[in-house]
Amino acid sequence: MGRIVAFDYGRKRTGIAVTDELQLIASGLTTIPSHELLDFLKKYMLEERVVKFVVGEPRQMNNTPSEAEMFIAPFINRLKKTFPEIPVEREDERFTSRLAVRAMIDSGLKKKQRRDKALVDEISATIILQAYLNKN
């Protein structure tokens, strides 16, 4: 089948999650500086077959796009130009950071570990991807 790759895109860094080949389970992959993201994907895709990208869609409580969308839209355009054969879908990412911190607490991570924003971004990407899988 191929993997689905999801992004919790941010101005500084991006959390990345992937599915298994059967697209059943979402797992955190890594967090990297956002300016290195396309180069990372080019290398990753030499090793793995990717069939779809899912990008978190930040929305306000009234369902309008959040201010972060102005940084995400150009990234999506670059992603589509770099990988035109791979479809890009969006997934609501409201509350993912809070859910990520809650998951970290529930798993017993120490307070210092929970302050690791890169880990929060990776877990957020995993939550985005799992929500997408649950819907489809």
C-alpha cells in the first residue's frame, strides 16, 4: 500500500508522523526544523513508499482558519510542487498540543521531558494522523 505521512507544521519546527505500510497505525517519526523539511522528505522517500500527505489544519473555535494558516499554505504549495504525484489532505488539529501534553502526562513522562516542544510536535503529528485514519 504505502505510508501516509502527517505534519504538525510550525514556523520553527515540524512534527512528523507516519503510518505502517497497511495504514493501520500512526507512529511518531521525528521533529525537524521546518526549513529542512522538504530535503528530509526527499531522503525519506528514497527509502519508503509514501502515498499521501496529511497536513494539520489549525482552526479557531468558530471554525475559521487560525493565523498559523498563513505559514502553512505556502508550505503546502511547496510540498505539492516538490511531490506533485502525492495527494495532500488536511486534518483539523485543534487541541492536538493539549492532547499531546496529556498523553505525555498519562505515559508518566517527567515535567522536564514534557517541556520538550519537539516531542510535543511529534506527538501532535501522531494525533493528527490517527484522527485522519479514524475518519477514513
